[in-house]
Amino acid sequence: MAFVKWILEVPRRLFLANSIAVKRSVHSCARISETNVSDAVGTRRIIKGWVKALRNMKDNVFIDVSDGSCSEHLQIVIPKSIKPSNLTYGSSVSVEGDIAMGPNGRVELRAETISVVGECVVSDGYPFMPRKKYPQEYIRQYLHMRPRTNGFGSLLRIRDLATVAIGDHLRSRGFVGVHTPVLTSNDCEGAGEVFTVRPASEGLMKSMKKEGVSDDEAYFNTKVFLTVSGQLQLESVVRGLSKVFCFGPTFRAENSKSRLHLSEFYMIEAEIAFARNIEELAQEAELLLKSVTNYVIDKGGSDLRIHGAPEPDWLDKTFHIISYDEAVKILEENIGQLSSPIKYGESLSKDHELFLVQHTNGVPVFIVDFPKESKPFYMKEAPHDPTKIFRRRRQWTS
């Protein structure tokens, strides 16, 4: 009987323990900002974060705390009688108190207890001062501190939203996510812009090296590179799964530091089996771009506003599809507005691409039917014109 009584008692004890844990659990600034104000006022909350501003008044100290969960700061009212002596701008704190409505109509936390988790002595070299904006060149000197700035923190949150939206949308369309290799023996692009992988330990390399094998082939018995694309793996996998995608790190050995060419970046690639025409592929790309953009605007509006990002006006418009011949004709007719001329058969420059988007009133445009001679042999010929190949290029304004 004692055993039965203990069994019956366990769920009640767990329920009480969980109830206490819920009441005393740490809440994020994002969670508080999303809660209905009338429901939040009077509730007990614990907040942990970093002090972004500190103001001393007659009876109280006001601090703005951010925990990085959103762009909004939570104002905390601290009676001077409980203010820690080491409370400063930049310090990390743990605060417990009740949610209340401030005179300005915004939610605030009225502290009953506060402790400094980590001190911040600004005079000892803390690089950022309150209410001061710094250029990116200065912030890059302190890479480990960048996430504390509003601008960089918001970029990380926007990137996270986009990553979630990409996976969710593609899976809703029936695509299966595939992890393609980061270490690979193929140069998918064939341009030689690859990073070679080899052991840092010369001793390990020599111990594994076979006779007549180069140092670059010692570890894997062949040359190995950091991937430039997961395309070849996807082309194999799609023949068993029908619709696949990868979204992972990509590396290009380019000595460029612009936002157009990077040594490392994340790239979305997708493959569809049994595709009937180029329009079907274009539609998938259009749906993806619109879905991800809408999701980021809906969930990350406050972070986008930090960067002054305007809401795109093409979300309710159908993307254009034009042929390479049509694109060249448009560019030739507007040669005076271009910084470089266009020659038939050559690839389009960034200047050409941006002009074509401008020509379509900012609506993204797909360019198809490139000349066959200008592209690799493996690209599919256009059935209506054997001198052309299917080639889609997706362009949009930044």
C-alpha cells in the first residue's frame, strides 16, 4: 500500500514542482513584448540580460536590459535601496520583479531583487559607450562583441528567420533536405576556385603517405577540396527522392571581400526530377523568394526597421520571364545608361542585370534561353531552338 501511495503521490509532486518552476522561470524580452499587456501586468518575471542604458533619478534607477531575443529593450525600475554598487552600463544582470505599465504606456519590470552576474568596467577598455553609434570598421575590431550591438544582433536574428523560412517552405513544397559533403574530391564549378584540404600535421601526413603520392593526396588518397556546390550530389539523390535541396556552407577561393563574392557563404540549391519546362522551375524559385521574404517581414519587422529596409513592392507581382535575346535587345536600346556595352553571346554583367530589374520596375526577372555556345555542354537544349540552352538567372534588387 505504501508503494501504491507513493506512486499516486509522484504525479502531484511533479505537478507542484513544475508549477513552481513555471512561475520562477526566466522570461525573454521577446516573450514579454509579445504577451498581451493586460495579461502581463502584475505577473512575476525573471529577466537576465545586458544593461544597454542606465539613468539615475531621485528615488529610482532606470535601466534598459536586452537579452538578444529581440530588438526591443525592457525598462527595469530599481529602487535605489537595492541597487548593486557594481551595476553599470554593459554589465550582465539577473532581475526579478512584477510587470507593470509605465507612464509612457510601455511595459516595464519593477525590480524586487537584482544581482550583477558579470561586471563591466567601462574605464578598463569596454569598446562601446551608451547612446553612441559606431562605424562598421570600428565594430569589426571587436568581433567577439559585435552581437551586443543593435545592428549586428538584428542581422543574426534576420538570418535565423530566413533560415527557418527556407527550410519550412521547401519542405511544404515536397522537397527533402539533404546534407551534401563539405569535403569533396570534385570541383563542381570547374573553375579551379577551390580550397585544398590537407592535414595541418606534417608528421601525420608523412606517416600516411604512400609512395609516389603528392602531399595533397596523402590523407584521402586523392585531392580533396572544400565544396563549391552540392549540385552533383543533389543530381544523384534526386533520382531517388524526386525533389531535394541543400542549404549549407559553400567555399570559393576568391580574393574578394565584396558582398557579391565571398570566400565562405551559405547557398540554397534544389533539384527536381520530372520537371516539364523551365517555367515550372521559375515558379518554384518565385514562390520560395516570396514566401521567405513575407516570413521575415512578418516575424522580423522591428529588426528590419533598424536597418531601414523598405518593404519590397514586388511581393504581389508576377516575376518576368524573358529570353536572352530579349534581354540583349533591351540593353542595346539603352546602351547610354550602361557603364559597359553588351556583346551578344557573352554573359551579363552585374550592371546589365541591375538595369534589367530597373527596366521591369523593380520586379525580379528570369532570363532563359542563353546561346548554347556560351554555356557548358551538360546544360539542356531548348526544344524550340537547339542553338539555345535552358539557363535561368534569378535577379532582384537589394
